[in-house]
Amino acid sequence: MTRLLPVLAATLALFALAPFAFAQTGGVVAPVKGLPASDWEAAYARPLDDAAVASPEVFALLIGWATVKDAKNPSLHRTYIGEDEAKLVIAHLRRDGKLDAGEIDLLEEFAFPKDRVIELTRLGPDGKPDKASKTAVTTPPGMMQSFARELVAMWQSEWEKPEAAGWPTLVTIYARDPAKNDVLHKRLRAAGQAMLTEKWRQSNAGNRWGPFRDTIRLYNDATLKLPQGHWLAGKRLLHDAAADTDRHYGDAIQDFLYNWLKPAE
């Protein structure tokens, strides 16, 4: 553990200077402003394969916390890892202002909602995986929610681009086979719900539910500007995100505001 102290100290200093905020463990979770990904297709072409690569700093943190010493009983050799530790990792990933394919894959591997053993490999000075460094680590449950929030926030940044500029990317991905892209589809829907939840919070009978209604109209109009083969996926994504938002509010949203989007069965 002694050898990790310089890494932890440097990471804490980095986090203290970071221009974004996270809630302390046990407090209210602060909104996360998503970073753009540098390569959507490469990042999500990778299946969940119990393997990931990491920068030297992130690698040192993760193996220091969660090295598997007994593959049959990994939980016996794992210290408690929570949101504070997750913040240190996220601070490193955010340092260059974007998430690349390997970083997104690492977040997805560790955000999977089940304890797993991951083969983690450190990136060398040339940016290539150092195969000799491969180490088995457990997925700390305390990181799952924090990493999942970071991924949803990344997709929310696409939803919130001005004039629905990110919509073609979102719809193209939602048009993929749902059986093979279930986790990714859930991320897109969760990001859409987060955005629409804020629009609904701003809506009321006095403004005729304008913020929510106008956002639905904006994305529907953006759908009709896509190639016709993507119209079904666009309407389905918009309807699914709106219906998720309605469920979040206990079915308080008037169905007529969005149920006309639902594709015919």
C-alpha cells in the first residue's frame, strides 16, 4: 500500500483542481456533466469480455484496491471501495477532457451490475497494452453506480447538443439489434430520461407543459430529417425515454404528450 501513496496523493491533488463536482459519499449525488467520447463506434464495438486496459495511474489504483489473491474467494481479499475511490479514477479519465474507446470499455466493464473478475492490462509508454502487466482484479460494487452515472452523462451530452445535433448518432445506435446491444440501449434511454426529467420539472399547466412538449417535438422533427429507414428507431427511442420519465414520476405525465410516438405493434 505504501507504494500507492504517491499515486493517491497526486490523484487527490488532481481531483481538487478539477472543474467538476461530485457529491461526497453518503450525500446527494451532484449532476454529472458528460464528456464527449472520441470514438463512439470503436468504444461500443467491444463486447463485455471481462478484460480492460488502463493508464498506469488508473492501473495502479485498481490493482491496489482490488487485486484477486484467491480467485475462488475474491471478496475475502478486497477492501471497501466506494464513491470516493471511484472519483479518483474518474478524475484521471476526465483529465484530457474526453473519453476514448479504451476508457469507455473500462467504465462499462466495471459498471456491469454483478461482481466479476476482470483481466486488467496497463498501457505502456507507447500506448500499447503491456501484456506482462495483466492482472486479475475484482469489480468493486462501490464503483458500479459511479461509473454507470459517468457513462449516462456522456450520452446525455449527445442528447443535449443544440438543435438535436446529436440525434443522428443516438438513433443510429438505437437502430442496432437490441439483443446484442442491450446495455448500450439502456444507457441511451437513461440519458434521455435524465434530460426529459429536467424538461418535465420545468413544465406545468400554466406553461402548457411547454418545455417537455417542445423537446418531444424537436426530436420528432429531427427524426423526420433522418433517412426514412431510421424513423422507426428514432420514434422508439424518443417514446421509450419519455415513457421511462413518466414512470419515474409515477405516471404523472399526461400520456397524450408522448404516446403518439409509440410505433405500431
